[in-house]
Amino acid sequence: MSYIKIHQDRISDKAAAAALCPFGAIAENAAGELEIGAGCRMCRLCIRKGGDAFEFVDDSAPGADKSQWRGVAVVAEVSSDGTLHPVGLELLGKARELAAKIGHRVLAAVIGANVDAAARTLLEYGADEVYAYDDPELRYFRIEPYANALEDFIETARPSSILVGGTVNGRSLAPRVAARFRTGLTADCTVLDMSENTDLDQIRPAYGGNIMAHINTPRHRPQFATVRYKIFQFPPKSEPRGKIVRRALPPEKLASKIEILGRTPKSAEKSIEEAEVLVVCGRGVRRREDVAMLEELAGELGGMVAATRAVVEAGWLDAKRQIGLSGRTVKPKLIITCGVSGAIQFVAGMSGAETIVAVNSDPKASIFKVAHVGLVGDLYAIVPELTARIKAKRGLPR
């Protein structure tokens, strides 16, 4: 592990040396010597300004033998009835693209009960090998046996990179298994690419969306990344050419401290992630009552009303309607933003829409940088007029 070494004999002014750290990580210990605490961010400012009193020491252990890890893998999630979550197919399409750059296989792991149909579907969408863990004990997600199954898959197939859907289950499973292999995990990636040396280039928003962090795992394998639903394109279907590898866990690996006492299915409800048309309520909407104006427009278009974070925090709409880094990622055919400024946190959740129409009174609003059609003006004049014209087109009274 790399660290910063302090040469005590080269320090003439301890107070001045401690002041070099903007995070207050350098302090004097009981022995009267300076030491670096847990607040260190490894910015190395002390090295640049402290002369030869501070030294960066890299004693990292040798990295993994990358030649022993081959393949780009997808963890495909299935529900208790064996239905495949579509995020797995989206990730399979990206895995095919990444694997083609380095000449690796595309692998998939599916864990659950009655997963034969899901495994065949994965083959149809491009997997070369599908590792199927099919057992009644795996019908419901329980973290211990699922983690054991994924660990078995990694030890058997030894994939270089593993893509996991950013679902509730995926966000629980991926970090636990990554910790078992003492490797890195990048959550909620928005861009993935592959280097010639098989390092996975992982890009995701950081610091509240103010920067795009570019992350690598150059010394460890496998590499883990989670990706939200609707980030990548759905791949084309093809004639299956791969094979299904059936794996079974011993009884002790299927054991769990979690006992399923019962299950009550939620009533079906439409999600903004599935809507083909969205009308987004932003901070430019002045009152809660005015959301009805947007709902009327969405209704005429057969769509739904979504919201920015500010609107949700104001209590105007449910959190399930929020778009952005802390909300949902959507990819509708049409999205109309009303009074939305276009902060990067919001744009990251909707930039994949086929057509983006922005309504904003500020011509310099950031949303116009990503919009295909921009309407500069008062949304209270534009939205009712737009609704009226749609009604007129359909022969309805304005």
C-alpha cells in the first residue's frame, strides 16, 4: 500500500510543516513527532511544498496476472418466477462490445429457480456461455447463497470484468463479492470502455455530478462495475451459438440466516422508466397546483409526469417520479422538460432520450445544450398552447 513518509530530521518548523496539509491530516503525536492521520487525501501537497521532508513511498504488492483472467461477464438478475430483468440484456449488449475489443468471451451468470428460459434468452442475446445456478433454495434473493453462487462462478470462469445491474439486489450483491476478491467496484457507471490490456475504463459522475470520474482497476481482477437500467442500448437478438453450463452449490453454501416467512406482491404500477413520453416538472413551475397543467399535456401525449429533485423534495411529486443521479434513469422516445435548468445530475438520468424538448425562459439554461428542440419563453404560455394544439390536431375542443 502506498503512503507518505515523514523524515523527522529534516523538519525545522513543525507547525509550518503541519500547516502544509489543507485537510489537517498532519499532527504532532505524543512522542513529539509529526505523523499523518486518517484525514490524508493523498493529494501530495506536502511533498510539493515541504521539500525533502516528505516522501511518497509506493510499496504496492505485485498485481494480478491478467492473462489468467479472461472474459467479460454479466450477472443476469431474475425474479422469483424466473423472469429476466431487462437490465441484464442491456449489459449483455455492452459486454459484447467490450469483449470484441480484446478478443474475449462473453459470459453470463444467472442465479435463481427455474432459470432455463432465462438462460436460453441470454444465449439468444449473445452470451457465449451461461452459468446457471438453478435451485429451489435460490428462488428468493438472500445475500449469503447468492454471494456464494457468484463467488463460485468467478472462481470457475475467472472473468476479467463483471457487469452487474444497479438494482436493489445488484447493489447488495456486487460489493459483497468484490470484497471477497479484494478488488475494486465502481457503482452507477454511465460510460464503459475497454483498454487493450483488459483494464476496464469506468466513468461515472462524482461530487454531486460536478465532475466525471474516470476509474481503473489496474492491479486487481476481476473488475466490478454496476450500471443502472436504461443506460445502455438493448442489443439485437441473434441465433444462439453458446452453451449453458449448469452449476450446483453444496447444501452448506445454500444456507442463510434469512428465512422467507411470506411474500406479498406489490400491485402493478407504471414506472417512468417504461414510459415512452415524459413531461418533466422543474423548479420553474411556481405552485403545486400547476403540476396539473403538465399532467394534462402528458395525458394528451399518452405519457407521464416526472420531476427534478427540487420538485420531489418540495413534496409535489413522489420520489419514484424523480429523474437523475439520485432518482431514475429514463430513455423515452420523447421528453419535454418544463422549467428545468439542466443540472448535470438531472441530465445524466435522461440524456439517452430519443427526442428532448426543453421549455425555459432563460436562453442560457444548460438544458438547451442537450435539447434537440428548445423553446425559449414562459412555460405558462407555451404548455397550455402546446396542449391546445395537440387537442386541435385530434379534433378535440381546446
